[in-house]
Amino acid sequence: MLLLKDARPLAEKIAEYLRLHSKAGHIAVAGSIRRCLEAVSDIDIVAGTAAGDDLLDFAQSLPGIGTRLERSLTRLSVLLTVGVKLSIHVVEPPDFFAALYYYTGSAAHNAQIAAWAKQAGFSWSEQGLFAATGEKILLRDEQELCRLLKLAYIVPELREGYAEIDLARAGKLPLLVTAADMKGGLHVHTDYSDGSDTIAGLRQAAQRLGWAYLGISDHSQSAFYAGGLKTAAVLKQRREIDQLNATSDFTILAGIESDIKPDGSLDYSDDILAGFDFVIASVHSAFKQDEQTMTKRIIKAMSNRYVSILGHATGRLLLKRAGVRIDLPAVIEAAAQTGTILEINCNPNRLDLDWRWHGQAKAAGVLLAVNPDAHSIAELSYLDNGLASARKGGLTANDIINTRSLKELRLLLRRKR
């Protein structure tokens, strides 16, 4: 498998390679990459071309092909040397949008579309959409499929086969958060701990991104392995932030990522915690605690009046380390009761809280923060990863704190005090 961060650029490079063919036609990445799954085992590309056989012959010259698995008039499937399956699906140009929709959706989603299409007097398969008479209906775009089936348009991220069909039938699909909604990013590390850039440099980069604010949250003193800040360093950093804020309309928020110790306490006294604009509490040690102990530990930390956000709730590292054993429903309930915000950590190796839990958090009235967990200027762009995860989880701008104005954000971050 590959992480989405690695699979997406690889798929786009393959698509660009196919476009070099003189009769390539329409080429688009589909499948689990287009649905923004956090890790993928296959790459699907759809081509709408009148020269499908020639294009598939051309595709066999792609660098990085290991084993050829299938070759027909309409499909080439190979195992790439990086360990994922590549499937190139070719259709006639008029069938492109039907194929793009089909090969984007999960098997469960397509089965549900087929069942609903049948009720509506159509049939739906990888061959396309057909009227009751057997006549193929050519689609001008993917939206037309949904219009014909009397469904609200279902964006690619939601095509997993959960409740999206019912919501689309009822006209209740959420208006998903977009990049234009984001006002800034929290959970940013500097060269005070294990980040590589200065606060001033990060501020300039955030301004270039069009952000209205930036939340600094270096590691706390228990994180000695990451240059965690002792009290003297905390006070020094806060003075620097105050000085920078005095020179600009752009606001830097002074936060901290405080370690949750094995007993659920934090590693600063309350008088130090009270001085931060926000506190992210995260587990960075004792990962092997049993589920009951870990859950109590995290809930105790969230009960601290100074904890604004629970960071990367499960501590997972995708394809490397499973998350801690934790009762997530209990943690979500505790977040609702304590007013603690849950983080969607945007590091592409984490993407934690997992999108599959976003709906439950939202239903419980819990707000979420799309946090880049950046350790450099370049990693501020990680916000896009978390945004894709939030969209996949069905979240709107109102569900996320860093879509709010600075005034609103400050109130939310300090509402437990």
C-alpha cells in the first residue's frame, strides 16, 4: 500500500505520461485516490479515447511496471514495482463521465447507485447508465447522472457506500468545507523545539497563504526528545510572540502541545498553562496501556480546564504503527461534555482523528480543528491533507474552529476556563 501523499502524485505522473499519446483523449485519476482514502492499494485511471487499444499498448511502456496482470481491449492492469496495482480503463469518448463516476466509487457505493437506479427505472453498471428500453444514456458530466436519478450531486470524497445515497435522495448532503473557508492553522512547531523555522518566518509564510492567524504550539518539557520547552523557554517564546504581534495586524497565537503523562496529568502547572492562548494535549508515551487505562488517561486530560484541543487522538502512524487502544466513543462523549475540541491532524502519516469518526463527533456536538502539525514552512501545506479528510468525514465549515474569525476562535479556545 501507499499513503495518499505518495499515491496521488504517482497517479498524476502516470496520467501525464498517458497524455503524451497523440490520441489520449480525456484522462483522469479515479478510484480510492480520487475519493481521498488515506492509504491505497490501487491506482485507477480512466481514459475516454477512440484509440483505446493503441493507448493501452503505449501504457505498457510506462516505467515502473512489474507484473502484467490483465490486458483486454478496455483494460490494462499491472502490478507496479512500488507494490500497488495500476488499472487503466479505456472507454469511447461519449462514455467518459459515466466511467469516471463508476471507477471513482467504491464497490458498495456503486451497488447502492445500481439499486437506486433500478428503482428509478434505469440500470447502472460499468457499462454506463441505461434507460428501461435498453438505450444507453450519454452523460455530459458526472452531475448529470445524479440529476437523472433525482439525487443531489455526490462529490467523490463521499462515494464510499455509507449513508450518502439516502442523504442525496433527501437533499440533505452537507455543504462540505472548502479551502476558501480556512482562516488559519494551529499546531505549528518552531525552532524552539523540533521545528526547523523561526516564528517570524512561519508568520510570513502564513501571510502568503492568506491566513488571518497562526497558532504556535511547540512541544512541552516532557518531550525532551523533541526539544520540549522548559518554563524559561516558554516565557522567552511568549515575549517574542508579543513583540511580533505588536508589529503587525496578523495574529500569532501562543500555544503549546503538552504531553499527557501516563496518569492523565499534563507536564506544566496550571499557572503556566493559564498563560497560553490554547493548549493541545497529546499522548507521546506509554502507548501500550490497555484500553481502559488509556481511555481514562485521555479523558482525565480533557477534563483539565486549560486543555483546548485533544491532539491526534489515537497516535497512529499510517502503515507503520497502529493507534493506541482507546474507547473512541467514550472519548468523543467526554469531548462533548468537557467542551474539548478534537484535532484532525493533517500530517499525511497520521490523519487522526480518522474520517470515519467525524460524523459521530459532529453528531455529539463536538467541534474539530484541522491542524497542520507543521514542523517547517513547507509543512503548513499539510492543511490540505486534513481538509480532504474533513470533507471525506462529511464536515462543514461550521464544524471546524479554524474557519472562524480570530475573535470567535479565541472564545472557542478559551471557553472551558
